[in-house]
Amino acid sequence: MKTNRFNPSKAFGSYIHAPRLACMLPLILVLMVPVASNGYGQESETGLEVVADPEVKRPRARDLGIEPGILPTGLLNAITDVEGVLVGHVTFWKGESIRTGATAILPHGGNLYAEKVPAGFHRGNGYGKFAGSTQINELGEIETPIVLTNTLSVPQGMEAVISWTLRQPGNESVRSVNAIVGETNDGFLNDIRGRHLKSESIIKAIETASAGVVEEGSVGAGTGTVMFGWKGGIGTSSRVLPERLGGFTVGALVQTNYGGVLRIDGVPVGEELNQYFMQNAVDNGDADGSVIVVLATDAPLSDRNLKRLASRAMLAIGRSGSPATNGSGDYSIAFSTHETVRRGRGMNPSNGLINNALSPLFQAAVEATEEAIYNALFKATDVTGHRGSVQAISIDRVIEVMQQYGRAVNFVR
């Protein structure tokens, strides 16, 4: 197979505005691989196969000593540090051209339609197709799992969410479901036009969602993504407020497929590695793409304040070096799991914390999102797919640059 290096303008031409890009996980070989947050599944009766993890060790940001912000993380440093939140992946890796998948986030393990959670939605730059967002803006709540996938699999993602919701006990009379599906475009590494990912596969990400460690990098909805010209993916992180400020947890999960001039904890890594947007004063579309941020918190917040919380994720995206270009779909969604603000028949939800209590949560959201972005970058692996190859960023080169700027970072293998 001829190997081409990733070039967004050549990859997409006029097909789509230098969109969201692609890549994938070297831990899996063949077909449809359901990946729960704590491991890999196998379904031999349907021809699905998993090849053993080759023990490729890629660090998280904290493994290098990169610790954005001032607040401590939760136990897992993941969105699942917010009690009750579940995450599941399904990864589709087949032949030389299919590199895609889906990731599901569930606010709690009960009937989400019967016990809706308040939510807020924020659009940074709106070059995207985020299903369900208008009803979130109107009603301020979510009633289904959140699914992330590729651009042309949004309808299949909606079908999976709707089917799963209708099957839940107690939902026999439900006739309207607001399926929430976000997307980025993985059309460089993945044969996105083939629309190979079906609803029956995506629903497995919901069904296998679990608490605990969240798989990161080239997995699930991050299988075919690219960020800053290197391999992107799924990343997660969390922050915990001091007890005197409520002791609340904020967790972030990101699907990274965007670009700009990469900065890591304030250090201009993209420029030092000679790979960045508008290099030589040329805009070839290499900063276009998308990034989706999902924020969870156990703080009792109203939907209005959750919308404010969601907007702060864009500050972290900017800190990573993105200008939110014309062809980028940059979105964030935030929800609260606190039982006093849940909504449903017979419930009388509170309005949550007062406005003056929000600033520490804003700080936590920015820090958790920023670190989640770095985790997606560092945990991703080299991938060859539909139109060529995308390399993971060199950890050794990142360490060199960070040390050059006086940062005490290292990685003991």
C-alpha cells in the first residue's frame, strides 16, 4: 500500500472545507471492536476479532510532569470521577480504509428519559452537525446518552440512541426522543463516504459503558481523528474543588480533531517542532477540523449555569493553540448529575448553586479540558488508513521542547 503523509487540503479538496481529520489505534487489528472504558470486547460468533494489546506505552500528560492549573485531579483523573458517569467505546478498524468508531457518555446508569439531567450547550464555531442541540438550548436538559462519532455517522448514532432509549423499561409510551450526537470528520484515515459504522455497532458503546478507567487515544470516536497535524483521539481529565468551596468534581472528555499553533501548558511546541497553522504565511486548511468537549459535574447547577460552564471549555481549546477557524466545528456540552436538579415526573428540581459560587467551577472546567486535550494527543498512536498515515506526536521531542523552556518534564519508561 502506498503511504501518503497527511495533508488536509489535498486530502479533502473541495469535498468538505478541509474538515475534521483522521487516525487510529494500533492495538486492534480487524473488524468491529467494542471497547468498554475498562478493556476490549470480543464477539467471535459475528466474526469480530480482537488482537492482543502489544503493550505500546504512551504517557498521559501527568506521566510527563505536565499538570495544567492549580487544582487537584480526581482519583482516576477522568470524567468518570464524577460519580455515576459511564463511558463506553466501540472501535471499527477493518482492512486498509476503515478507521472509525463511537464513544458514549451516560450521565447516570438509570433511565435517562425518566430522570433527565440539566444541561447546557455552547457553540464555539458552528461548522458542524451536533444533533439534539436545539432542544438542549430550549429546555436545558438531556434525556439520552451522548454519543460522539464521525460526521457521516450522525444519523446512525441517532438511531442507536433512539433505539436504546425506547428499549428501556418504563419507556413503552415514549414517542419523542431527543438523541444527542456530536461528530468530527475522520475522512482522511477513514473511508467516511462508505458509512460503514451502523447503529447496531454504535449501540454497543452505550451498552458496554462503565465507570472506572477511560480508554484514551486512538479509540472509539477518536479512532480516525487528527489534531495539529499529529494523531488526535479521545482524552479525559478531572478536577476537584477544595471542601471549603464545595468539594465538587468537574470531569471533561474530548474528541480532538482540530488544529492551530500547538501550545502545551503555555509552551509553543508546534512552532518548535516546525508544524503549525499559517506556517510560511500560507493557509492550506490545516487548522480546520472539530473538537467536542463533554463536561460532567456533581455540583448542583441550573441549565443556565451549565451553559456558562460549557462555554469555559473554549478557553482551554484556545490555550492549546486553536483560533477556532472557519472550517472547524467546536462545541461543548455540560451536565450535572446532582439528584436535586434532576427532572422528571413528580420531581421538583432546585435551581442549584448561586451565581457567585460558579467561578471555582469555571476554573476546574478550563483546567480539566486543557489536560484532557493533552491526554488525547499523547495517548494517540501512529495510524495508517484510507488516504495515508498520521504520526503520533514524538514524546521525546515534546520533552526536549518543554525542558528547553525550563519545564521539569520527563518520562520514565
